[in-house]
Amino acid sequence: MTDTPVEQMSFEQAMKELEQVVDQLERGDVALDQSIALYERGAALKKRCEEELKRAEEKVAAITLDADGVPTGTKPVEGL
């Protein structure tokens, strides 16, 4: 695990650390207190990944295409 605040992580960073957290929890070789801390970190990482995916989906949805399927620009998406 890193000390990087979850809210500052890219999608890729958060996903990689989330995989590490899941691996540790699945092995079951950590103390209860550490398991709880890992679970909390994992929940925050999962939320970050979901937020970044939603942001990307909204950006993709905002792209407008012409009759030939060529992007003609983007329209602003509320909140971005």
C-alpha cells in the first residue's frame, strides 16, 4: 500500500492498490485490526475507481458524432 491519498490517485493507481488490498484480505494472514484498515482502504479505493470510470463515461457520452461517425466536438457535461 502507498501513502498517497486516495482522492489524488489516478484510476490505474487506485485499481492496482485495490488489487493488492484484495489479495492481502483473501490470504487472511493479517491481524484483525489490519484487516479492518485494509477493508476501509479498499472501500475508498473502490469508490475512487467508480468515480473515475463515471467521469470517463460522461466525457465519452459528451462527444458528438457527425453522419460519418466523425467526432465534431464535445459538448460540456454538467459538473466537468
